[in-house]
Amino acid sequence: MTDHLAVADDASGIVLVNPPPPEGKTVNREGFGGLGVVTAGGGGFVYPSQRLAEAAGLLRAEGYEVLGLDFVLRAGSARRAMRRRGMFHAAVVHVSVNNLEGDLDAARDVRDRVPGGRLVVTGVGLGAHAAMIEERCAGALVDAGVTGYGAALRVLDKDADPGAPDDWTDSCWETMPLASSRRLPIYHGRGCIHGCDYCPYVIATGRRHVLRSPDRTAREFAAQVARHRPKRVVFRDPVFGLDEQGTLELLARIGGLGRRERARFEIETRPELLTAEMLEALSSSGCAEIKLGVETLEPAALLASGRVSDESEAGRYAEVVEAALASAHAHGLKVRPYVMLGMAGSTPAGHRDTCERVGRWAEPDVKVVSYPQGGAPGVVG
């Protein structure tokens, strides 16, 4: 094909970059729905770079050579590949609002490798940082969409609308590393319709539920497992099961896949969605773990945060949570409850009570998250 991106005789392909972290820290740019998480110390938990894998899938489908460089999960090989390859036609750099200055400095360095070509910085929440981006990385194109497809389309100078979710290309994990944990991310649905005031996922993916069909998700699940043999598939949906009937259909399809197309998987959801039918479907299709957003059992805090809609729901919530936990345990499902510290309307005694009650069913522990004071939540224990 004719490569309209070629800008220099020695340029080759399109490079996708997950930049290096600050010294002594770990940057998980896919964490908290894509807003990113920065933690002290090296070697912390990091999700594989799905945004860049999505971009790679679209670019490869268009016929372009793509090189993925992950300076977080594969720093040594990324440095060697960057030195060896020299110049590129174009570049996409994944940046996080929680490490934006350092990430933009890295993007500026990458820009030197695309003389005259397009440089796209991509990440959620970038709309409020246009001035900083232009100051530190002048001329860069900005993609703040919720997927990686928009960045790829910016590189190709095409309409930034990737089309219907079922038409999106598969993530290309041949390009971006899965890391030693071999956990492969996948989405069935993005966004959430609920109004909880603390949630980073709706900042990242919006309050509109964007859903693939069960057939489309099951097909990619099977293809990725057969190709990459992950230890586990991780559904990154903010709330798995919002569309109950469609989710049950998806789980039935996963349960019916062939041996080489199946893998254990984990989900994240809300207690009220764990009906008996849903738990049975999760158990029979290979669910290994449920991350459960409990937050609190205190009615005042539930109401103040928008976690429930009215006093009646707040009064029933503790019973719903404990029933879901008990039923999940009866189905042999591992549950990791998430509880929030510092919510408006919460008391120290109420927080302790919540941790104790849900902790009876937690495997291995209750995850405590700090209530956001002007930013995304942070895991504190």
C-alpha cells in the first residue's frame, strides 16, 4: 500500500509508547478506568496497556507496521528497540493526568523520532490540560477518548469516531506486552449509568453504557485466549452485568467455548447485580474472582454519595450485600470487597463495622479505598 504517513527516507512504521515511570515509582496508566495510578516503589501492580493495544489493532488492520514500546513492563527491551529503530512515520504516547508533566516530557522526546510526522498524546481527562500539553509538547495532537481507537484515527487523519462497538478491531496483544502475570484485559461494556459521586470510572468512560453484543465479546475472548494463553482474562467493565440478559448470554457463550478458547476470568460489579441466576452463570462459565464495590453499609454515607437512590434502598443495602456475599461463597466464587474510607456521612465505628461484616466473606482481604478529596480515589490498604 502507499504509506501517506511517510515523512523521512529512514522512517519506519508507527510507534506506540507507554512512557517510563518516575524513578522509584510505578505508573499504572490503565488504573482507575484510565485516569492512572502512581504508587511509591518500583514493581507495583500495572495493567497491560489496553489503550495502545486497541490503537495497534486498528492500525494493523489498516496495513501499517506497528511497534509497541512499553517502558513500564518491558523497559530494557523498549530502550533497545528505540535505539535500534531510529525514526518513525508517526507516534502515539499514552499519558496519565496523574503523571502528566513527566509523560509529556517523554512525549517530547518521542517527537524527535517523528520528524514532520504526527504525534498523538492519548489518555482520559486531558481536556482540562490543553495549555500544559501545548506548552510542554507543542504541536502534539490530543486524543481524550475512552478507547485507543481515537488515537489511531488521529494518526491516520480520519474521523475520530471509531463506529459501533461491535465494529471495533480486537486489541493487538502481539504489540503490547501482557507482563509476567499473563492477565489479559477485555471490555464487554464501558461507562456506567449510576450517579455515585466518588467513582473515577465515569470520569474516564462516561455515564452512558456503551455495550458490545454477547457474540462480539465472546468471539474476541475466544480468539485472544487461543492466541495468547493468558492465566486469566480480566473484564475491565466498570460494572459487569449492568445489562443482565446480555451478560447472561455472554456467560453462556463463554461457557460453551472449546478447551483452548477458555480461560478463568475476573469481573468487577455491584452487589445488587449478583442475582442467583448471575452467580450460577459466573460459576459455570469460569469466573475466578469478583471485585465487589461495597463502599459502605452506612445508610447516611450511601445517600450522601449517591450510591443509592433513596432511604428505602439505603435501609435494604446491608441485607443485599450480605446475601450476595453469602451466595457467591456458596457458589465457590472468590470475592474481594472494596470498602471506602472517609465518605461523607460515615463514622469510624460505621467504617469498622462495614469492614468486619464484609470481611467474613473476603478472599483474601477487604480492599480499602480512600474517598476522593478533589481527585480520583486512591487505594490505601
